[in-house]
Amino acid sequence: MSLDALPGFREFYPAELAERNFIIGAWREVARRYAFAEYDGPPLEPLELYTKKSGDEIVGQLYSFTDKGGREVALRPEMTPTLARMVAAKANALRKPVRWFSIPQLFRYERKQRGRLREHFQLNVDIIGEADVTADAELLSVAIDIMRAFGLTSSDVRARVSDRGLLRGLLVLTGITDDMLPGVYAVVDKMDREPRASLETKLRAAGLHDVFIARVFEVLKHPDLATLRERYGDVPELREDFTRLSRYFEYLDALGVGDWVEFDLSIVRGLAYYTGIVFELFDAKRELRAICGGGRYDSLLKQLGGADLPALGFGMGDVVLGELLRARGRMPEWKPSVDVWVAYGDAALLDDAMRIARRLRDQGRAVEYASGGQQLSRQLKAADAAGAREVLVLQPADLERGEAVVRRLADGTETRVRLDEWIGGR
Ligand code: HAM
């Protein structure tokens, strides 16, 4: 039996963990700037939380089992149902709109493919209790500002947005009924990844006759907003959808992110619960999977038996984002961070080295020293290997005078210092 890590699960050596922390640090910083509060939930949940609301794709990927108490449980594959339940349970007490974010590790039994693992960390940013499209614009602005925080530009990353409300309206006009919609959305979500024949087979399996299948493809033939408005702008049932989208783009401009965004009707998102404007972020070269995805899910809280509150949010994973940052040279290289290495020229000075290390650490410095009895030359090599910025060299005669030599490893310069003053100034 192999004891290797399971396929799709990562081991984070310090360099990899530093990359993960770099990403998470930027997520937290941007969420803070938008005044979102951080929360968390349980990593293990009742299986039903997902089988009811997430949609077939995620349910097929669940890590689920029966626990020792006989409960059907699952490792969380996404955060949204947990959030919806948490907010619904305290809906009256919470100030609305709720602006919360979380960074859970999530688990999905995915098919092996680039950009998709079986665990990932996902930033979730959600706004609950705000029905107006201003919140949709605010939300996308958060996602784009995260890209900007990493130094990426609108030529590196594109946001593609659509509106399930408008798509539903267009499909209903062609005679497609609400019960066919989940099947249609699941297929539209795969549109740019699968050949037409396979999409048609899936639509047939979802119960659509050939004439409806042809209409689905006809509606999606011109996915840009200008063409759609030209063709359907006068249809009374769609007027509200077009007005909402006009305001959305106006607000995105006001928030300074309009030039990152394109409308594309074929973006519907794979999850079942979305009801309105949806979006995904992609690398502009389209080499990678989606960096992030989200949208409005106005009925989910009510369906989970809680308050009837409108909601919207997105999830951004660390995997594709990490690939993109590395590819664009935006991922800082990890360096170990030893500020001071305390070296001693005589084994009897080890206690002094420890006392000095303690004083430096109390001041917040990262300090290391060699364990007992090593030659000074070996200690200096070890300091170099550890990437220490400075080495404090202790010698018996110097110490008696309260002095020591500081060697800067970057350029080899040496300075004699008064120990107390030097430690105090660190
Ligand atoms: P999702 O589209 O399933 O949405 O996932 C969001 C993002 O998480 C993806 O765009 C991708 O970056 C990352 N991701 C998902 N699965 C994997 C995987 N197997 N490996 C690596 N990265 C992955 C949701 O989960 C929604 N709950 C997001 C949301 C929050 N909607 C509203 N609020």
C-alpha cells in the first residue's frame, strides 16, 4: 500500500506554504478595504446540505461517508450553503446587508485536470440582504481589485459577466419551460469546453426535443450585449433585465473597473442556485480554468428554510490564481527569514548566545544559532545556508568589553558594535 499523499492533495513545503500565505494575505487585505468581516463554518456538514441545493455536478464530487453515529456527512465542497444557513439562523439579529468573507479549504473529488485539485482554498465574499444591482457591481469590484492587488492588469485578466434572469427570459420566449432550465444551464456552462454534438446529447438527456435544442443554440449565437439589445431590446418581458444590466455597467465604470468586464451570455455558472447576474474571471489568454466565479442566489436562503433574503457572492480558488501569478512573474520567491544568526567563537559562550538570542527575539527579530560545540567556520556556513541577514559573532575577549562583531552577509562587511546599544537598536 502506498503511503504517498492522495492524488489531488497538496503537501505544502515552506516555499509552497509561503505562496499560499501570500495569496491569502492579499485576499484578506482587499476584503478588509471593502469592510467585509471574516467568518468560518464547520468543515464537515450534513450530506443533505449539498444534495438539496448545490446541483448535480458538485454532488457527484462529494467526499461523503456515514459517521460513527450513523449520520450521512460530507466534507464541504463549497461554502455557500453553510453561509446561507448561518445567516438564515440569525437573520433578524444581523445588520443588513451582511458583508462577510471566509477562506475555507474545500474538498471535491474532481477528475484529474490542470487547475483542478481535490482540495483547494477558496476565498468566499458574499453580500446578503441587498437586492439592488449596486451590490452586484460592488461584488465584482472586490474580485477585480484582488487582481489589481497582485499587480495584474485588465490585459492579464478578463471578467465575463452574464445574467441568468436575461437568459431565462430569452429561453422562456422560445418556449423552454422552467423545469428544463437546470438541464440547459448545466449544458451552457460547458459550451466552450465541449463539442456541439456532446452538448446536444446532454440537452436531449435533459428532456429537450430537437426543436428546443436548436433554439438554445440560436439564443446563444450572439452572446454580446449590443447584439442582444438590438434584437430583443423592445421585448416588454426583457425590459427590466436590460435596464438592470445598463445600471450594472454604469456602476462598474464608477467603481473604476469597467474596462476589465465583458458581457457574455454563455457564462451561466455550474451551480444550481444562481438567479441573476453571474460572472467569472479568466486569464486573458484563456490558457487556464476560471480564476473565480459567482453571482446572485436570491432564493437559496429561503429554500434552506430561513429568511427570504437576497444574496450574492463569489468564490476564488488558490490553484488557478497561483498558476497565473507564477506565469506572469507576480509570485514572490520565498526566502527564509533569519534576521540575526548568533555565532560564538568558543563553545563556552553558548549560554551568552542564548541570552542574546532571547533579548533579540523579545524585540521581534527572527534569531537562530547553532547548537553546542560547532566550529565557528561551520556556524558561519550554516548562517549563510539559512539566508541570515546578519551574523553576530561573539568572542570571549570582545564580550568582556561588551562588544561583538556584526557581519552583513549580503556584502561581507564587518562592524564592531557595543552589544547593548546594538541589541537596543534592533
Ligand atoms: P465554483 O465556481 O464551484 O463556485 O468555485 C469557485 C472557484 O473556486 C473556481 O473558479 C476555482 O477558482 C475554484 N475551484 C473550484 N473547484 C476547484 C478545484 N477542484 N480545484 C481548484 N480550484 C477550484 C463556488 O464554489 C460558489 N460556492 C462560489 C460562490 C460563493 N457563489 C456565491 N458565493
